[in-house]
Amino acid sequence: MSKKIQVELTRSVIGCPQWMRTVVRTLGLKKMHDKKVFNDHGAIRGMVRKVPHLVSLTEVKE
């Protein structure tokens, strides 16, 4: 089985540059405290590394 990670939007994107807003929206996060579960792979990890101050990342155990 593949690993899963949960990404949560912990800070607002108000005042952030447009490219950061685009990254957050691409992750599927619209509002504060939205959570999404993804398969753990490089593309998702790369997006999270671009906005680490806006999101939190936790590993999901199944």
C-alpha cells in the first residue's frame, strides 16, 4: 500500500503573492482548516515545500 499524507491550510492566503495562492488552490484547499488526503509522492511534497508557512503536513496511518 502507498503512504498517505494529510495537508491542512493553517494560515490565510490573504496578502500572499498570486503564485502562492495558486499552489494552495491546486492542492484543493479553499478555506482555513480545509484538509485533503493525498498519496505521498514528489509532486505533492514539492507543492507543500513551496508554502510550508501556510500549510501543515501529517502522515496518515491506515
